[in-house]
Amino acid sequence: MFPLPYQGHVNPMFQLANLLYSKGFSITIFHTNFNKPKTSNYPHFTFRFILDNDPHDERYANLPLQGMGAFSRIILFNKCGADQLRHQLELELSAKDEPPVSCLITDASWHFAQSVADCLNLPRLVLRTSSLFCFLIYASIPFLDDLGYFNLSDNTATPLLDGLGYNNVPDDKRLEEQVAEFPVLKVKDVIKIGFKKDNDGMGDIISNMVKQTKASSGIIWNSFKELEQLQLETIRRDIPAPCFLIPFAKHFTTASSSLLDQDRSFLPWLDQQPRNSIVYISFGSVAQVEEKHFVEMVHGLVDSKQSFLWVVRPGFVSGSTWLEPLPDGFPGERGRIVKWAPQQEVLGHEAIGAFWTHSGWNSTVESVCEGVPMICSPFWGDQPLDARYVSDVWKVGVYLENGWKREEITNAIRRVMADEEMREKSRGLKQKLDASLIEGGSSYESVESLVDYISSF
Ligand code: UDP
């Protein structure tokens, strides 16, 4: 198994690894030096370094470690990784004292792995860590680009790696219009994705990811059928590879695959808070805000008068090490701030009443798994698509779609904390998910058929 070295990709790959191990498979993980997993947490897996473990290899020496620039690594590894991957796989395939290799499972964004696997006659399955809907939209980017959606403003042509996103979408009435081809979306949702056809390295990564996912032997999704039934039907119609939808958070936590240390010191405080009284705030492992927007968040939160638990990752506020821009006296008695939390455990805690999230797909699924309604502040990529679904389709959250305005933040927090209908819908979705895990349910069957499928190779 070969995860992409980012938290939102490492977590589901290790959850899948745990699941397959529990079904009797031996697991070998290929990993980079960058964002190296905590191998000691997995004494039962075999680990192999790949790609960037030579300190003298200048190609990898000066790549940015933080922010969007860190994605330049994905572009480079996809361009230069084939020989090393083939070499490492050949070693695994010829090892005499190890169980035979049945398949390679890579992150979908390691698109270069498909041709390597083909050369070795090795089935390659992909793990796609976004929603099925996002995959369909990504597959349509060239088409949407040809229709001119990305040309509404010069600004919007800025490639992802230049830091496009949530804050840079221009003010234009047309952006509020529906996308005729995908009526659930507004034009601005498409623009917020942040990359378009052929304009930069990430555009290429996306189109190759789509192409090589279609060419794979199977696609594993962190989702469940009842959540994305129509999308599943479309994908099954268009792609011959079998699909397996598994809501990983219901099988294993991400505690062992966390790249940062999870602070647990606030849990006794959380235990004392009334049911559904706390807003949990976290924006994942990569997103960054400008200081002025961080300050709006603080004011919106204070004015809402709600208690909160806030994960502020070091580096979350661009230009600051950690909490320098906070006003004196904040957070006070009403809240706690930590650098990194055991998110799944927090979301499952009865004191949590809402999740203010950047709408990363793992965070979204984890929130659905626990029946927690959301306040969505997406940045780029799949996040604006997830936020639109959460608010307009599943109706289990509010999308803060006009940027960082303290009044809107306050209103959204108050609304989500008080809206019983939305809480009920969130519980309903969780119940569907729970039912899918019981023998005969769709998620249960997906695990069984994945195991049978891999065993058949
Ligand atoms: N996460 C965590 N502790 C935190 C914040 C996040 O363990 O304090 C985990 C979260 O549970 C999720 C992952 O980090 O599994 C973030 O993935 P997501 O797709 O939501 O966002 P990304 O980091 O990829 O933007």
C-alpha cells in the first residue's frame, strides 16, 4: 500500500490497512521520508522507504514543507517516481521468505503507479480519498473549462499552487448562478476548486488521476452507498473497475496514523460540558488563513456566546507561529485551544453540538459518522463541493459562503447549535450509515466483496 504523504490521505490508507490486516492480509507500506508515518505504532506491518530517502538527491532537497507549496512534491514524485517504485515492487515480488504479493493499493493521486503496475502484471487498486461527487466534477474539469467557467475573472485563473482559494474569489453576480450542467453547484463552487485544465501541475495531476483511476483494477472510497447513491450509479456506468464504498471512521480511529501528536489534556474539561453545548473547530492539516480572517473568526465566535474547542495548528495563521494574533483574554473560560486533537473521539463526544470545519472529506465523513451538524468554511479542491452537499443536499450544515464576516459567522454558529431539524437530519444520516454496517448492509457487503476480490488475484 502506498499512501500520499498528507494527513487526509494517510489516515484513510492506514484505516484500510488495518481493515485488510484484520481480514488476514499481510501489509507492506511504502512511504516517503516527508511526513513519514509513525511506524512504531504498526509493529505488524512492514515498512519501506521510497522516493525521497536519499539526502543527496537535490530534486527533493528544497521543496517547501508547509502550505500549498508542499503539493509540489506530489507533482515531482509523479514525474520521477516510476523507476524507484518498479524497483521496490520487483524486490517485493521476488522476496522468497514473504507471502506472495496479491495487489498494489495506492492513493489515486499516485497516477504514475498504474503504468508501473501494468508493466509488472500486478493489479493496482486505488484509494480515492474524496467524495464520489468530487471525482465526477474533477473528471468534468476540462468540459467545464471549455464552457468558460474558469474564465469569469483573471483572478480565477491563478493556479492552486499560487495560493488560490476561498479568499480570492472575485465579487461578481454571475458567480451566484447555478452551473447548468451540475445544478447543485453555484459557479463560484467550481471556481473555488482552484485549478483548471492544463494550467499548472495540479491540473495535470487531477486529469491523470482521473484517467489512471479509470484504468485501475478497482476503486476504494471512504464513503457509503446511501450517502452517494446517484454518483455511484454514474461511476458504475462509466468505469469498468469495481467500486467499494467503506466508511473507514466506523472501522478504525486515526489515532495511530496521526502525523502530529494529539493533545488529550482537554478531555476532562470536555467531559464536564453539557450535552451538545460545544462547537468543535478544526480546519484540517493543510489550510491556512490570513491574520485578518483569523481575527474575524475570533470575533464571530465571541459574539456567538457559544463554548468551543478550537484546533489551531501551528502555522494555521499565515505569518504567525501559533497564537500571536489572538486578542488579550481570549479564549477565556468559554473555550479551549489546542494544537491538534483526537478528532474522531472529539466528534463522538456527547458535549459536541456542531463542527466548524474546512469541509475536508475525512472531516466531513467523520462528522456524518457521529451525527454532528456542520458549519462549513471550505478553502479549495474538493472542500467547496463537500460544503455544498452538506448544506444543500444532505442539509446537515450551513455553508459560510461569503468569506470571513464576523456577523455571518455568529449567525451560522447560533443557527446550527439551535436548529433541531438539522440535528435530526444529522442523526438520520448517521442511522443510515450505522444500518449499512450491519450484515447485509451496503458497507458490510463492500468490505466482504473487497476481501473476496483481493483474494481472487
Ligand atoms: N485531524 C486530527 N486532529 C485534528 C484535526 C484533524 O486527527 O486536530 C484528522 C481528522 O480526523 C482527519 C484528518 O486529520 O482524519 C484531516 O483530513 P481532512 O480530509 O478532513 O482534511 P485535510 O487535512 O486533508 O485538509
